[in-house]
Amino acid sequence: MVVKRSFHVDDVVAFKTGETVDAVGYIDRTHADVESHDPLPGESYGMKIHRSKSLSREAYKQFMRDGIPPKGFVLVQWQTHPKTELVAEKLLELLDRAFLVGDIVKRDDDDETMAGTVVSVRKNCTLLPMCEAKELKSGKSLRAAWLPSPLDDEPPLLELVNEGSVLQDIPASELKLVHEYNQGDLVIYKNWFGRIRECFDEITVRLSDNGVVTLKTELDVEPLNGDPGERLSVGSLIKTKKGSLRTGIWRFGAYNPNVTPVGVVVDVKTQECQVDWLQPKITKALLSEEDVLAHTHTMPEVVIAQDELESGNVCIYDLTRHPQALDTSPTKITSDPELQGGIRVRFGDVAGASVKYDGSTAHGKLERVDRRDTLGYDMNVFTVMNTLTKVDVQWTDLTITTELATTLVPDFAVDDEDAVFPGDIVCTNDHKLDDLHSTIRPSQVGVVQQVNNIDRIARVKWSTNHTLSFLETTYATHLPESVVGKLQEESEEVSFYDITAPECINRRRGDFVHVPESMLPDVELIGITWLGEIVDVTPQGRACIRLGAAEPVKEIEIPTESTILALRSADLDDVGGDYSDMEGDAMSLSSDDLDELDGENYDMDDDVGQWFVAGQPGMPVDDEDDSWSTASENEDENAGNEDMDMGSDEPMNSAPSNDTSAPLKTATAAVLPLIATATTTPPKATVEEMNISSFPGSPMVYEILDSPVPANHPIATLTTGANTAKLKSIQKEHKILRSPNALPPGIFVRTWESRLDLIRVLFIGPVGTPYEYAPFIVDLYLSPTFPSEPPKAHFHSWTSEGTGMQGRVNPNLYEDGKICLSLLGTWSGDDAKGEGWVSGKSTILQLLVSILGLVLVKEPYYNEAGYEPLQGLSSSRHSSSVYTERTYLRARAFLISPLSSLIRAKGHSETANLPPGVKGFEDVLRWLYVAASGPTLLDKAIVSAKTILINSDVAGVEKDGLSAVSKGAALLLKRVLGRLEALKQQSSTG
């Protein structure tokens, strides 16, 4: 059975014809990876982006605008051919997948939800040795690294003569990078910790007449093999200008104007490194701005010059160094060098490797190059062509397994704000004020022992004597002297939703931390001891730190909360960047150019046309027609588009479907009678079907109040700037809003006679969404620039008033009141899609309908910026379900917060303590939730919660949408239900 693998950015893939590998490359963009979706991709690459024949011209043009590969297609940068191409996934084979220590992964199965942490990475490599390339003018050969020549090299200056013997299955641990300093290296210098952004080199070149010259600048050098944007290294074939040769420093021979300015790089010396400095050496947490400034003034220069690089004062942190007596604990991380295709490497011990790989095994024969044949330069350089990665993973149930990287995928639920992992320090959401320090102290603190992601349950050992205190209720900053304390022997099952793993005190494998001097061992250590890498987190709440820049390398264990963070492993990819010089023939395609595309088929023109048969190292395969494409010449141009979805132009998903065909999986008939009003079909009704306005005594949907504007109105203090034109615009908007049947059911509007420029809106959460039955209130202010510009908006967030249910209820609704929406001009993609506010056309009613239909939706997960392409993908189903579950729980706080205040108030005048935003809607909320004829919305919310709880307890019920929730969510929902029922009781007795 063939398992269909999903593709991810940085995957190594092959295009194959039968058993023949025609090309190998790296995936650069996928439909599902929203982080790769930068628009106008033509501006980002050093060569034209080609279209495989299986992709339609229109789909290609759309990609060149928005940067999102259509479903079923990926953007590949071919390594064996200088070409970037949109390719159908079905034509590709996954060869390898790159992971780093500390990455959170899961198995490549849409139904698998258990996550794990990568604790070790082992790579084996396929290596190509130096080859012989003949310079066509002189007929003389140059020993160079093998990589294909660029397509645009016309006429060719060189031809490949001999590839050399391929080495197979070589452990990366035996290899090292050719360059001493590399982009991305972690560097320690003058008690500062940073990361190399870019290196600038001095290049020495050997020409075909054996003349050797050091060029004064590498700017005039053009590579003849490899990626034109990659850094030059030993073995790179280059061409330059005769003027550059004439002014160079000659090591052997002299300038000869008759020699073609083509050669091979034989030596590279780093002249300077540009460094992003991250943090200085610190011995205590920096709590104030003064603390930070006291350290910042010592920051070194951004550029480290060659004399300092060679002085011994610069330390590169080597992640592959381990203690001499390495603890064999399987949970401690180990890591091979991070290698990928196209990188040049050397053997750490080439003499020993030449003995080991003598041709008597399947590894092949290492043909060592004698320095006497290369004028004393070490040309024993190899090019990594393929890798095979195995990783050890510690799963959340504490098991550890060894897996092929290709059987795992990155766990994109890693940003799940409720998720915890074994070894995490957690705090309960309930807390109290610590009078001694005026700080917040959680009621309980413990350490996670095991995790069940499906049930969203963690097993925790609680502390018996913790002193952890935080400066704020979000647990963002803790007091350095506070500790977790001693843990109990027994553990307890706890819901994800009842605990928080504060980022400020928790560490992940691969994080870098400062080590307080008081925590260092008594043994004498030389070198840098104040910085180390987290290699393990224990169930006792302790961090194992590897002092990789000390001599000898030492590992120590200290309380996790005592470490001071220097760099998170998750941020390693965000430091620095690719600053390759994309000049020459780089194509920069803007949106204005798209209409001029002629739709030609950009087929691969391969100047080399050779690769290797899988499983048969060293056997070249010639492409008979000297060209290839990732689609058959006879394949229909539109084939492969059947799985492609160009997506919607809407920034967010549309309103919930009214389809009633899908039955809800409910509790069995035996338990259904427990809830008289429970249904066996999903609550497909919208607020419109509640017929609120038809109930006797129902509140008016639109009303102008003669009461004063509430004193705590969030935007009433903004200037009115009244003028005749604005007053007419305001009157026009109110005329529209008060028109019969203008407002959709579930929307109520209030304004004030003294301030018609202020509009307060109540939305009732639509049934069938996680917002069902909950009230949401938004304030609008029509500024002096209205209607030329959209109104100002403020959303009243009440989640903090719930039972620990803090956080946003929608990616578009912020706790500080911001609403991210196209019509409000608060979403960056508005102008590009033409969905922003249009003066003279857009209306307040249109805005209200957009909030109801585009924000308060069934699957709010996809409202996150850029997440729309994920909708409908099985890989995002679990993340969406978890987000919906969390949102439903938080939305219950929108019931609890205002209703508890309203019910406590005995009369309409006793509403001083109402949450902000409620005033003006007191009577409406009372009637809807307390005094309506027939079942109130509070009744309906209680019935809905009970139904969900019953379904959650029935075995086999799929926890999807609102039909059922996880065990962890059910624990919290039971308490929420108790509060809702208490509110119902209070309302009936009040």
C-alpha cells in the first residue's frame, strides 16, 4: 500500500521517471504553509519561476500575484538544475525531511494527534567528490565540485569530464563544513552572544594555466556551478573579469591576458562577519529598562574583522560537542551537523576516512586528492547531494522511538496556547494577590508528568511549598528569587484549560540560557561557562544544561526557573536572513506585469542532463532528449488541476452553511430523555429562526436613547467635529439602520440622542457556532472624516471575567478592543483585495452584517491572517477543532460576566458595576436571557451545554465542531454549566 505523504517547506523531493531520478530539489512553498505565502514571489528569486505543464496559465498568474501555490502544487527549487518551478505534488517523491533538536512533531497521519519532541538527529549523506571539468578554450582540466552549470551559460565555457565516485550513506558526524564561519553560526565574543548574519570572504582562484590569484573583491565573481546566490567555497567554478585578475595578488604564476578568466576556488578566508548581537552575559533577570540599558552599552561592533576572527577571542558554539563521558539518557539531546543538499563538506579525519571507505563496502571508495597535485591546497571537498535523516522522539506519553524523518511532520498545533508538555512548569489559572511583593501568586504550581493530547488532559505533580510570584495576571514575568519547590509523590489529572505553562519560566530542548554563577559546578572549567544549551527537561522541574563552549564540555542540572533565557530554539530560524545578492538575470515580476505574461510553457532545459539511478550509486543516466520537464509532453495542460482550489477573495471564511443534511452524533436514546429539549440533529438554526422580534414584549432592534452617554464609554471622548456634511451622513446611516427589517435577526442597535455619532451594537452569537447564544457588544464612532473613512470601532471583551477563560475569542477580535476587519481598514490585505471601506458606497449596516457573517463563524480558526488556504485540509482539522472548543468555552464568559451583574442589580438604577459596554442594553439583555416569553437564551445555552457534555461522555462520538468536546474541556464546561444554572436560579428567585 502506497502511503500518500504530505509535503512541507524544506522537504527534499525527487522527480522520477520509473526508477530513474531526473531531478532533486527542495520545496520552498506549499499551499498549507501560510508562512511561505509572501505575495509577488517573482521578486524573491534569482531566476524565473517556471510553470509545469500540469498547471493552468491562469493558476500560474494567480500564484505570481498572491504567492500561494494552488492546492496539489508546490514550489520547488531544483538542486540538480538551476530552476525554480511550480510542480504537481503527485509527480514528486519525498526523499528526506529536515528537523532540528527541540522541534515538536507528530506522525504523518491526519488522525494522529500525539505530539513529540525531537531529542536527537542523525543524518547520513550521499557525497559527490571533486570532478574534472574541461575549460573548452584551452582544453585543460580543472578539479572542481560537481554541480550543474546554469542554463544561461551560452556558449558553454566548461564541460564535465569525470564525476568521480559517489560515496553513499556517510554519517554526518564524520563531516564538517568547509567554511570556518557560516551564516547562522552562534557566536560568543566579548561576553556577548549573537548569531552570524553574513560572511564576507577573500577568494583565491586557480586558473587553467595553474596560475593562482587572490582576488581583491568577490563582487565581480560569477559562479558557474551551484546556486548563483550561494556563498562561494572551495571547489566553486567561477568566471570573472580580466581586470580583476590583473589587479589580484598572484600566489603562483602571473597575469596572462590570453588565459580565459575562468577558474576554480581553491581557498576561502573569511575577512569579516556581520553579527546580530542577541544578549550580553547576565547573571540575573532583567526586570527594568535600566537593567537592560546597563548591559546594552557594552555591545560589540556589528562587524567582526579578520584580525579579531583570527585572534582566538571569537568562539563559535559547536552544537555537536558532547561531554567525554556522555550520559546515555535517551532524553538528552544529541545532534549531527545540520547538512543539506548542495553544501560543501570535508571529512573531520580524511586520512582515516580514506582507509574506512576503501571501496570494499557499499559506501563506495573515497578518492583522496594529494596536495602535491593541487599546489598545496586541500581540495578534499565533497558536495552533499542527498541526506537520510533519523530522529529520536520523546512522545507526550514519555515513550521514546526512533523514526525516519519522512514519517513525521511538523506539529503546527505547537502554537496551541493551552497545550503543555512533559517537564513543563504549570500554574493554575486561579491566583491571589501576594501582599508582600504586590505580585500575583498562583494557587497551585506543579510539573507536568504526562500528557494526553486527545483528551487535553495533563498529569501533574503539584508543589508542596512553591513561592512562584508574577508581576501580572498573565504570568508573563516572574520574580527571579521565587521557586517551584518540592513536588508531591502523587500526580493528578488536570484539564489543559485549568492550567498555564508560563513562557517566562519554561524551557524547551535546544533553548540557550544564561547560567547563574551560583549554579556552576565546583570542578574547574576553562572557557565560557555562563552560556549553555538545554538538552533535557526532567519530570522534577529541572533543566539539564550542556556547557558546550566550556573545556571540557560539562552538563549540569539546575531548577528550570533559575535559568535566564538567551535564545529560544523556535527563534533560531528568525535570526538573520538570506541576504544573497540577487542580481544579473534575476526576474522581478510585479502585479502590473502579470497581464503581459504570454503563458509559455517554461520547460526545463538541462545543460547537464545527468543524475543517478536510485540504488545504483555512480551510474549516470542520460536524458536522451537533453531536456526534461516535470510533466509529460503529452500531458494535458490542465491535468492535475482537479485538486486545485483557487480559494475565495474573502479575507475570512464565509458565514456558516445552512445545510441540514449532516446528522449530529448525539447521545444514545437511553440518555436523551435526561434533556427534554435536546435534539438529534445539529443546531442548524440561525438567530433568525429564533424569531426574537415576534415574541410578545420583545425589545426594539433599533432605538435612540435619551439617557446620558455612559461615563465609561471607550471612545466617547473623541471629538465630534460636527458639521453639516457629517450630520447628513450620520442621519443617512441611522435611516438605513432603523428601516423595517433592515437589521438581520440577532443584531440590536442603540445610539444616544445627544451623540448620534456613537452607535452601540449587540450581536447574539449565531447558533451552530462556538459563539451561540452569547452577547457581543461593539461600539462605533463616526469620526469627522466619516464617511470618507470607516468608523472607529471598539469590541468589549469579557473573557477575563469567566472561570479562568482568558484570551481572544476570535483572531479578528482583540482583548484590547481592536477589531481586525477589511471594512474598518484594520486588515493589511484589504486594499489588495478591494474589500476596504468605499466612501459613498459602504455603510454601517454592511459593517454589522460583515461582523455577524465573517467573524462570528463556525470555524474561527481560519480567520487567522493567511489561514484561509488551510480550510478544508485534513491536516488543519484538529487545530481548527481545538480552536473552536476553546472559543466556545471563552464565549461562555460573555454570558456569565454581564448576566451575573444584571441579575445582582435589583433595579434598573443599580447598574453602576455593570461591565463596560452593557449600558444601553440592560433591558434587552434582561429580556433575552431572563424574562423572555418561552425559553430564554440562557435556557437555550444551558441545554446546549448539557447536550455537548452528554455527547462528550459517549464513546465513539467524534469531537468535531460543537457536537462534543474533549475530556479536559468537559471538566471546565461542567463548572461553567454550574455557573449558568446558578444564574438561572438567581434570575427566577430575584
